Amino acid sequence: MTHRRILAALAVLVTLGAQVAAQTPSGAYLAARHARAQGDVAAAAQYYAQVLTRDPGNPAILENAAFAYMALGQTDRAAAVARKLEAEGAKSHAAQIPLIVEAVRNEDWDGLIARIEAGRGAGDLADGMIAAWAEIGRGDMSAALARIDAVAGERGMRGFSLYHKALALAVAGDFEAADAVFSGESDGPVQRTRSSVLAWVQVLSQLGETERALAILDDSFGTEPGPEVAALRARLEAGETVPFTLVEGPRDGVAEVFLSLARALRQDADNEFVLIYGRAAEAIDPGRVHATIIAAETLQSMRQYKLAIAAFASVPRDHPAFYTAELGRAEALRATGKPDAAAEVLAQLAARFPDIVEIHVAAGDLHREQEEYEAAIAAYDRAIALLEARDTPNWFVRYVRGIAHERLDNWPEAEADFRRALELNPDHPQVLNYLGYTMVEKGMNLDEALGMIERAVAAQPDSGYIVDSLGWVLYRLGRYDEAIGHMEHAAELMPTDPVVNDHLGDVLWAVGRETEARFQWRRALSLHKTTPSPDLDPERVRRKLEVGLDKVLREEGADPLRVVDDGG
């Protein structure tokens, strides 16, 4: 059986669902493997459970089932399966994680260290630091620091270990030593992340160094800190001594180990382990909301939108990160084809947090995607007003508002936004291309438009849209021989885009290759049926096929295949 036929067979199994899977163990196993490959952890867990009823001692099935349960956040079920796997004598870092979580929640520090030293831990990245926190759990800070220093000596682990060393010192009440590590006076400095900055600020507050704490907050988060940082800053300015709460003991420390690893692995796009580590942190410390959010975001990136929505929705309304979770939930709702529900979430957020720019931009993007351009502009207006009041102009918000204005044919407003975006971010290829292409379509400032698009192509020579724009402006300038090479290249870069194929047809007609032009127009219509483009007029393309481009241009009141008058 060919590879393609195997994939087709697996797809059929998944479509038939539990009915097929229940008939044979092999059917459930194949369906489980396919579900996991697709990131469908809920289906994978269901199918692996069915296989286990027929083959309860199979190590491979046990390992995969433990992994799937852990990914779903069902830690107790994952631990039960992992114990069976361990009884079979098999070792699996992924399956050991729920057993480590169980030991931490039971505060079985001796058992946890014994497990790690026996090679039954969570893997090389995690074990040394988990063991260090377990040493703190059984009251041996010297042994904990020794383990942390040993991890720091391993390649690529220094930053990770120093962060946890500072946390461990703070948990022990040695805030001066913790500050020394955070600042770099001793061992460090610790890389500035959101968590490390918040921990350091809490340490400085305990030392009475409020001014340093405020300066670090401002340097790290700027003028748009978000509710959590803003609330912390207000407490410091009011003279309050902020307690050290980011990690309050060894249990929290192990949770932070898993959360740190989840964040680090996101850069490698290792979704499965990011999810598992996030779930482990969440299971150890349910109040560690950022672990819940990272799990939800990972599920969303895996297109498991229903699970992502549920995870985002579990974040308490009174938590400072609630608005972040709601932004994620709105995006997941949009991805599932529920734009109205997403818009309602964003509207409620905007009412509750009217000063958060990100919320208004998200609302504007949603409305723009739904072609609700007036509502998009209103949302972008609010975002831009906030940014300008803080003297923190943003090129992107100007750019997307310009797009919304252009879609409504508000050209003076659109052009002003595009040009302001270029002032804020000179030579950005997307802005140059959009402004240049729109001027070409309007038949104005063609020489300036050509210069803009040439700069955009130089910056992104492999962008089909931008190369198409260059070919199109040369065509509109009557430089057909120069246009044809760029248009053919654009079609190579974007062979399934109906507008690019339509443009290529026009340029081919202009250089006398009429048979090829008709082929491209037919192709554009065929592609438009599959992936409709709002920028293609299929009736106009059909008319070109019927009578040719020259006659269509005459019917439209334009001179056929001549340089468009430069409106500039």
C-alpha cells in the first residue's frame, strides 16, 4: 500500500470515529496514531483507552495514553497509566512526568530524589533543577545550591539555573543574595523575562529598594505594562512592601521549572512537550495562571480550538492575566468560525479595560477581516488615540487603519495613514507595497509608486504579492517587456493566486502572447472558484476571454494598452 493510500485509510478511520475503532484493536490504534499526528489529543486519548481495554500491558500504548491524558490535563489518569508502564519495566520521560507531578503534590521529596537518581525523571533538561527544589523540600539548602551550580555548568543551562538559584535564595529569605544573582553581581545576571523581572522587583521591595524596583519595571515594560505590572507599580509607588510570592516553596519551584521549560521550548515549536510541561506546572500549582495560558495557546497553535477555548475560559476573571486569556479565547472563537462571539468577547474586554491598546487593535483586526471596515476604523481610532496620548506611535496600527480606509475608498485618510506608517517605520516592504500598488490601481503617482515597489522587492524578493505589484506597475506604465519577467516570476511564487494569474494574462496580452493570456485568464477563473478573491472581478475576466483585453479597456473608457496618465 502506498504512503498516500495509508494516509487516506487513516483519515477514513478518524471520520468513522468510535464506531470503527470499537470494532478492532488495530482500528483504534491506527486512529489514535493519526489523531496524535494531527494534534487531536482528545481523540487520541479516547482511542488509546479503547486499545488498552484489549491490550492493557502494551508499553507503547501505555506511554502514548499517558502522554495524551497529560496533554488533556487529566494528570491523575495519566499517573495511573504511567504506574502500569513502570510496572512493565519500561522507561519514558513523558510518562514519568505525571508521576513526578504526583510526588510533588504529595510533597514526597525523598521519593522524588530517589526517582530522579534512578533515571526515572522528566529528562535531562528538568531533572537537576527538580532535584534541587526537592532538596529544599527536605530542608537541605546547601545540597540544593550544589545541584543548581552543577546544572549551571552544563552547556546552555546557565541562564535557566541562575534564575532558579535566585528564586531559591529568595524562598530561603536571603533577598540580598537573590538580588546579587538577578543583577549580575554574583554569578548572573539573570536574563530578563517577564517572570524574572517580577521576581526581582519583589525581592527589591523586600529589601526596601523601591526606586530600583520602579526603574527596573519601567525599563522592562515601558509605558504599556498591562494590568498586572501596573498594579504592582501602583503598590510600590504607594509605599507598600510587596511580598515575594512568585515562588513560595519547593512545590511552586518545581511548577516554575516546568513552566520555564514550556516557555523555552516554544521557540523550538515543540508543541507536544510545551503542552505537557505547561499541564504539569498547572497540575502542581493550579493558581499558576500563566501555565494555563501557555497550555491554551499551545492547543490553539495545534488547532485544538475547543480545548483551547475551555482552557482560556478557566482563567479567573479577577486575575490580572484575565484579559490575555480573553484575547486568546476571542482568537480561538474566530478560528472556529464564530466571529460574532469573538467580537462580543472583545467588546466586553474593551469596556472593562478601555486603556489597553492591544484589545482595540484585536477588535479592529477582527472587524477588518469580516469586512466591517467602519467598525474596524472605530476600534483603530481608539488604539491610536491611546498611543498618541502616551507619545508611543505605532506604525502597524496606522497601516491597518489605512487598509480599512482604503477598502471604504476613503483615499485621503488611507494615504495619510500609509505615509505616517512609513514615517514611523521607513522602508517597511508591506507598507511600501500596499501604498504603491494602490496608487497604481488608482493611476496616480506612478513613478513614485514604482520607486516604492522596487524598494519593497529589494527587501522581500521572494514575496509573490510584492513581485506582482512591480510587474503590474511596469505594465501600467506601458513598459510591457520589463513587466513580463516580473509577472511570470510572481506566478511562479504564487501559482494558485487568481489575481496574480489574471495580471499575468493582461501582461501576456500586452506583449502579443494572446493564446497564453487566455490560458491565464481561464486559470484565474478556475482558481477563483476554489479560493475566491475579493480583488478579482470574474465577469470582467470572462469578458476579456470573450472579446479580448483591448475591447474591454475601450468599453471601460480607457485607451487600450497605453501608459496610464500619471495623476501625480
